Amino acid sequence: MSLDVSTGELFVPVGNPWPDLDPSVRPGDNLFTDSIVILDAQTGTLKWWHQVAPADWLDYDLAAAPALYRVGSTDYMAIGGKDGYLTVVSRDTQEMVFRTPVTTIDNPYDGPSRETMRICPGIAGGVEWNGPALDQVNGNLIVGAVDICFVMTLEDSEYTLGEINFGGTLAPDGDSTGWITAVNQVTGEISWEYHTDYPVVAGITPTRGGVTFAGDLGGNFYVFDSENGDILHTEDVGGAMAGGVATYEIAGKQYIAMAAGNISRNAYGDVGLPSIVIMTLDPQAPPRTLDITANREAASARQLYSQVCSSCHGVDGNFIADHRLGDLASRMSLNEAIEKVKNPTAPMPALYPAVIDEATAEAVARFVYEEL
């Protein structure tokens, strides 16, 4: 959420309606889903709202807090959504100022169909958990996005407590990549853009010094020239970046800190060991690694489960009623469980062989099979 302390307004992003793909069972705009809801921070009273996707049937929820900024005497709100657009609204008039695509947009359909549809961005695309950032030096909003398409088919919807039901079938179609895009804060024109090999869900950090820090799920850390988007430096940080990038100063030296190695549900990249990475400009000093883990090999399968699987299945494996893992041994053999990890059914992410190898797939399957 975002808070304007000068006006006492709280800006709350809201998720999508259920079932994701079938609006026929929930007619109307479905307020206040896919919206930024603006509340009085002291009383909780609704002041106004802006809905990005009325009657959403594409899972285009708002997963990131909006950016609030002022140009001259005009106040703006910038929204990054899973619809693949950067939407800017005037807080004075509550009207949309511009809507700029920041990833591949390809949706020729007016609504869901029982025939197979290919939609870009798919339900895991667009702007995910970290929204737009303001580059005050150059007057740009800079935002990261996921570029992925999904194939979808509408089916009958029936709600059952604890079970997964999207109102249809869906699966990723093709490779998943990313974008980092700088957009003029007033006009919505693209100032520069950079296409990454992996999705960008990490935070973007522009600085007064004229550089912008970013990262992707492949574990690539980027330093851009904020004015033109030229790459000044890249670094492999050893694991997917999905959180914020902090910068700070100690004794006249600037440092950069980031988390690497935890990709949560968006499993399109490099898993890595969950780590805090701290960098500074010191060419004479070799990098140091401080290992605070113990018995890493024995914990690797448990670690992978906690990084990738537990966010959906729960710590004990029994969060989803019709996909309980605690009694997996009664439903399939160990070899079948290994095959399930290697070749899952959507929306379970496919990690093998791009992210995990044969031995890791067997280890995590054995952990689920024998220990949960």
C-alpha cells in the first residue's frame, strides 16, 4: 500500500475476482476488484477509486503499490498492473492521464471462450509485485514487467473450499522474458526500454546520481544510465531477484543491498540459495562469501520446497484440499512423484530442466514423498 502523509490518504491495490476466467457467474464491474481503492487513513472511509480492469476475466489483479508523485501543482498516481500497462491517473480530477504498454499486449478477444485462446500477457505476466519507481532527475517512471503468454479455455465453474478452480484451464505458452521501461511521467511516451532474458519482478531503484538499479529472475543485477537506458554494469548475484534494491551510504561510500535466491510462485528463472548480496565500488577488494547455513546438502530439497512449493501447498503440504501432499504415498509411487515434479500440470510451474536438474527433481520429490 502507499500512504500520502500530507493528505492522509491510503492507496490500496486490490486483487482479481473469482473465478478468474468466468465473468458470467459474477455480472457487473465487480467493484472493487482490480482497483486502487483510496481510503481516509484515519477512519477507513472510502474517498475514491480507480478500476483498471472492470469485469476482469484474465486475472489482471493489482499486485503492487502505486507510485505517488507531483509535477508542478498536479498530483498523480502511477499504477503498474498485470494487464501489462502503466496507467497514470490525475489525483486532482480522478481521470486517467495515459496508459502505456510495458510488455507484449496481444488479446484479440472480447471475452472468454470454450475454444482455446492465446492471451498476452498471461496470468503470470505484466507488472507483478513491485510497481513503478520515479526517476526525478529525468522525469521518468521506470517499471519492470514480465513478458509471457498463456493459452486458456473456459470451463464450468464451481466453488469448493480449499480447491483450485480458475474457471477453466490455463498454461504458459512459450518462453518467459522481461522488460524494464522508462516512461515520461507526464506524457506517457517511452523514453527507453530494455528487454531482459528473464522476467523482471524485482523493484526498480533510480538514484539522484543518474543510475538505476534493477534485477531479473535469472539472477542478473543491472546498473543503467537513467537518462538513456545504457547498461553500465551487470552482475550475476547467484539467484533470482524478486524484491527491492536498497542503496545507502556509510563513511562516504555508497552500498547496494538486495535479496537473491527466492522466487516464490513466479518460477521462471534461477532458484539459487536465499542470500543477502551487498555491493560497493571497490575494485581492489575481492568479493567475500559468508556462509551462515549448516549441512547445506542435506537441506537442499527442503530449501527448494520452502522456496517454490510451500507458497501454494503450505508448509506441511496440505494447504490445497484436492492436492494434499501428506498422503502422496497412498496415491502414487515415488517414481510417479518424481515424474510429476519434472512434468507438472499447470498452474504448477515447470522447473525441470531449466531451473532444476534430474538429481534435484528426485530429491524434492523424495522429500515430499517421505517427509511431509
